[in-house]
Amino acid sequence: MKVHLPMRQPPDEPQKPRIRPEVRAARMTLYPRGGESPRAKLDRLIQYARSHERALILTHDNPDPDSIAAGVALAYLLEKLAGVEAIVAYGGIVGRAENRALIKVLKLPVVPIARVVFDDYDLICMVDTQPEQGNHSLPARHFPDVVIDHHPERPDSHLAPIADVGGPIGATSTVLAEYFRASGLKVPAGLATALFYGIKADTRDLGRQTTPTDVDAYLWLFPMTDKDALGAIEHPLLPEDYFRLYHTAIERAQVYGEVVICDLGTIYTPDMVAEIAERFMYLEDMKWSLAFAQYEDALFFSVRTTDRRMNAGRLIREVIEARGGSAGGHGTMAGARLPVKGLGAAANRKLREEVVKDFLDAFGVRARKPKKLV
């Protein structure tokens, strides 16, 4: 797979989304409809891609294993089946040790978005995110041609000529695994390992938001994985900051009956917010977990729940989008980002308190006097 490292692009000027005439003409015939087989979806994708030369595949910011694996897998398919050169890029940082190990151990060709000149690409793809999601670094003057995501469908995804989004599937890596099976191509061991780990991480070992399709893809990929590489990814060496962060999390955790909330302050990498929220769900008798922290000019939030009557994605959107942030997720897990650039210390503190109150109301918590873990 070829990896290009273009010069940093100049600042974008606000423009309307770029939608070429051929895109408008293709929408009615190329938008995947419900019930189509993976083979039919793959054929539509490849048919459309063949009229292009260079593809940019964008993950969500601070990408997780599912997003990284899906992006690299899509790049491989585009190059092998459509003859389109492709690169995978991400905004933010790759912070968690496991995620860095995934890229390093498997030598996955992904690059920071700062190295991308968007106008060099005539095919723009999104994986594990959607145009309205707000957790990606695609400039407003561009619009994706291809959107592949397992999260609930957002309205603007219909504007893309190729969109395979929504449904109950637990990981975007599952969608790409289905494409591989339909293609008949041999899956390289590194790609099989990445896709397998993407499914494993996003479904928490098939224990969360999992469908028979996820299980089938997981079992199909496992014999092809590099087991030594998988072990190195799942058990990486951890920085000192990791242990300091857990110390902070345990000290700051506040328990409101069946809800645990943790304000982590300022954090060294935003994707650790999700790990902390996940870890606190192991606390006995918890139904909801909320962790949040500031990284650079934004507050990052992560919600987990075991309450099947509720929808974490819908709840977090209602709380955060009302304040000008962006959010997304599904039944049991969700995340959000809320800009705080320019806020003074007092205003920042007040905002955090107000958001916590909004979440407590949304969780149905009446008591406002928490207890500390330690």
C-alpha cells in the first residue's frame, strides 16, 4: 500500500461542501439500500471508485482500533479492486498505548491530517464516523464521497453517493470484513489482525452491542491473525502518565447510587476518557458511567451504560449538542466533544458543573450528594 506524505495544506476558506456534478447524478443509483448483500455493496463501491485516481480515507479524530483497521482495510480494497491509490489519515492524536501499538506492530500506513493536502484527492471517504458527527477533521468545504460507519445513520450521510451506515452491527471493522469475504481476496495477516482487534475492542470481546454478523466476522478472521502481534498489541508497555491518570480517576470518582461520574481535569490524551468510563463500569452495581476531561481547547466526554431501556448515544447528544458540542454513539456507549476555547477558569468550572447536572438529570438521579470511592 502506497503512503503519500504531502505538504501541509494552507488554511481553508469557508465554502459550501464540494459536490461534483457526477456525484449528484450518481446518488439515486449508488446509494446502498437496506437488505443488499455485502457483495452488492462492494460492487457499488468499486464501480464508483474506478472513475477516480487518488483516495483519502479519513478516520474519526483520536482514532480507536476499529476506525484505524476499517480505514486501512478500505484503502487495501480500493487499491486492489479499483486501482485507486489511497492513504488513511486521522485528526487529533493516537494516544492510548494499545492504539499506538496497533499501528507500530502491524506497520499500518496511517498519517496525521496535517500532512494532507485535501485538493490532491478526488475521492474522499469516511470510516467509523459521518459528516454530521463532528468528531472528524474534514474541512467544511469538502464533503465525503463514501461513508462507511456502524453507528446510527445521520441525515447528511444520504448526500454521499456511497453510504453504508447504521444498523445494529457492533463495529465498522465487521463491515470491512464482510467486504473482504465478498471480494474473494486473501486477507494479509496484518490486516486480518487489525480487523479482528477492531471488532474485539469495539464489542468488548463480543460482549457489547454484538450481532451474529460480528461473531461470524470475528471467527472468520481469527485463524488468519498474527497471534504474536495480537499479544504485543493487547499488552503494550504503558507510560507513567497512564498510572497517574488512574490514580487521579480513583481519587476523583463520585458515586450517585447506580451512577459514577469522574472529572479527570486536564488529560494527556483524549482517548483515555473512554477507557476510564469503561473501567468504572466494572464497579459493582453501576448502571451508568461518565468520565470527562479537557484536552487542549475542548472537553471530551464518554458515557457507558448497562441499562438496556436507555440509549447512551441519544442521551449524550441531547446534553452536549444543546451546548454547541458534537456527540455520537449508540445504545450502550457514546462520546462527545465540547469546545471551551477562550473560557476562563471560573467559566470553565461553571460549565463542567452545569453539564454534570444535566447528565444527572438525564440519568434520572435525584440525590445530589455523592460519595467518594476513596
